[in-house]
Amino acid sequence: MKKFFTIILLCFLMLGFIPKSSFASNTGYFIVTAYYSPLPDQKYYITWNYESEKRLNGNGIAWASGKPVFSGMLAAPRKYWFGTKIQLDWLWIGAVEDRGWAIVPAWERWYGHDRIDVWVWYGDEWLRRAMYWGKRKIEWKVVSNVSATTLDYNSIPAPSWAVPKTTLLYWNKVQVFQEANTSTPEALGIFDLSLWKWSDATYVTQLQDILRELWYYAEEISTGEYDTHTIDAVYNFQINNEIVTNESTPGAGSYGPKTREKLSEIYDLFLQEKQELQEKNQAIEAYKLESQDLAKKIIEEIDVVAYGDISPDVRKLQKLLSETWHFDYKDTAIFWVKTRNALLDFQLEHEIISNVQDTGAGVFWPKTRELLSLKIWEQNFIQILELEGLLEIYKTTEDTNPQQVTLWEDEIDIVSENIIYSI
């Protein structure tokens, strides 16, 4: 017979029917409070430290019914069976899966109604929401057990003042705030929220993106899941910045206030350096274009010159060949043997000709003009970068060949009177 009644009772539970005799009524009012699960390294704890806070609120894994925690889980007096779905006016539907020593029925501990506690989430933000909520009288009713759990606490503000230095201070502020009948939710960002394994994917993605920029998060794609890769990245950041000493340190791998504060500081510096680097790279590109335009203009200003000519254009050619270390004489403006030999050396060195008998040997023809223009802008460009303190940055850019830059440097004697753009 006992087995028969047990089967009938299980059927009632599975179908969502709860005998009315198990409650004083199926509707009425609750004194509704809120609770959360702490994370290591929070800025505030109501009980002053993580371990005592964890004992007060449970370990954050499973509760009295044995089920894992979830947003909308309710702690209710024992007369409400586990699995009971309760609709709280304007907060929607939650499910009873927990108990609590302070969660008492009406007329115990001076409560005029049954008390119920709503579990919200993990960490600082949700502690603020729970504290802001305080205690409120909310109308309720029992609904079918097959009803979806829809209770959502995100609409509750999480002001920073809601977590006080003393409980008395908190209650005073809540009273003043409620009397003012105002509520302005604060805008929260990645550096305002503590994150852990169950945190919002949007914020976790932002954290992963930042840690990747700082070379801590090695994964190519941000998953939005606070997984082992994220824990390792946060832990390595904490170790490098002396926030924790080892994996056993409370808060190791979790994104709490100390880690948020340090990451914000370092990321601000990173963004500032990134902006400065971008500005320097823009300056480098501007100097490059300026040097190219100047070299092109210098070459274009030299008319066609030939062996035996005497002219200002010959003097200009001699100056350029001197800058490339091929003409080591006084510029005479006379295109004679020394000038021709210097031009031949330049052509042979850069393989414009293979021997002095080739067509164009010793002649300032288009291919020679083009290559001399290139050498001029290279030398001019490197000299400017050296003087402006930008050369090392240019060496590290992706499209720069460091070996080639070194060759350019070796060819250039950084002496102020040799700077071509001053001619």
C-alpha cells in the first residue's frame, strides 16, 4: 500500500500538481530578499572575507535540493517542496531548490509573511543587486511545476553605494534611497564587473580580447566562455603583476577587483602606447613620402649632362655622387674623367652595367637616374628617422627588412652637413 501511495505522489509531482494542504494557501505575500555566491578577490564582503561569505551563502555549486545553482533559484521555508514554481509579482517565475536558517515561515522572527530568498548570480555586481534589493513585500502565487523559470534580476540596479562598510550604513542608505523613490542604474563595463565561470559571455569576450592584446590569451578566437584558457590567462597576468603568488592564492585565475584595477591600469598604458606608436608610424610614413618626393625633385632638376659638359647640373650630379660615396673630390661643375669614373663605379656597383663597354656606361641615362633617386631617398629617409628617434620603431614594422635598414645605416655617415634634405 505504501508503494502505491508513493507512486501516486510521484505522479503528482511529475505533473506539476501540489496538494493545497501543503501550504497555508497558494497565493499571498512573501518577504522577498536576495542572496548571491561570492568570488575570491571581491572588493567588499558583507562578512568581511571570502571564506566566511562562502559559508554564509553556500559554496556556489549546488544547494539544498542537490541541483546546480541557476538564476531564479529560490530558497523557501520547508513547507514549499523542492521544484515548486512560484510566480513573484513583476519578477516572474522562480523555482524552490534551497533552504536557509533565516528563511522562515510567517510569524517567526517577527515576519508577518513567509520569507523567500532569490539567488541572483556570482560576484560584486550581484552582491550590489542583492543589497540594493534589501527586503520587499511581494505578492506571489504557486504555478504549475512545468512552467518555465523566467525570473530575471537584471532589471535591479547595482549601485556602488549598495555595498557599505557597515550593515547599519547600508540600511540607512537604502532607506534614504527608497524614500527618494528614484533608481538610476549605473552603466557597468569590463573593469566594473568581477567575472568567473558562469559570467555573461559578452563581458568574458571583452576580457579575452583585452588579454589577447596584452599577449596573455593565446587563443585566436574569443569564445565568451570563462574556460581553462581564460583562467590560465588571468592567472598568468596576476602572477606577472604580483596579485597572487601561486595557484592556491584565493582569487587565482578569477577576475576580481584587484585584477580589474591592475588590468585597467595596464590596458590604459597599452592603449596610450598604441596610440603613440600609431602616431609615430604615421610620422614615419610622412617622412618616407617626403623623402621620396624630395629625391625625385632633385633628380628631375638635373638636366641631361654628358662627358665634357660644364654646368650647374654637373655640379649637382657631383654632389649626389659624393653623397653616395662615389665622388670624393671637390665639385667643379666639370664632367670630366673623375666624374665619369664616379658614375661608372655607381653603375657597376648597382649592376646597371656589366662593364665599362656597355651601352650607357658613364652616361646619366634614365635607369641610372632612377636608381640614384632611390638611393638618395633611402639615405635621406634613414637620416631623418635617426635624428627624430624613429629608426628603431621603423625597424620593427612588419613591412620593413631590418637587414636592409642596417645596410642603409652602414652606408650612411650621420653627419649634419651631409643631410641631403638641407641642400
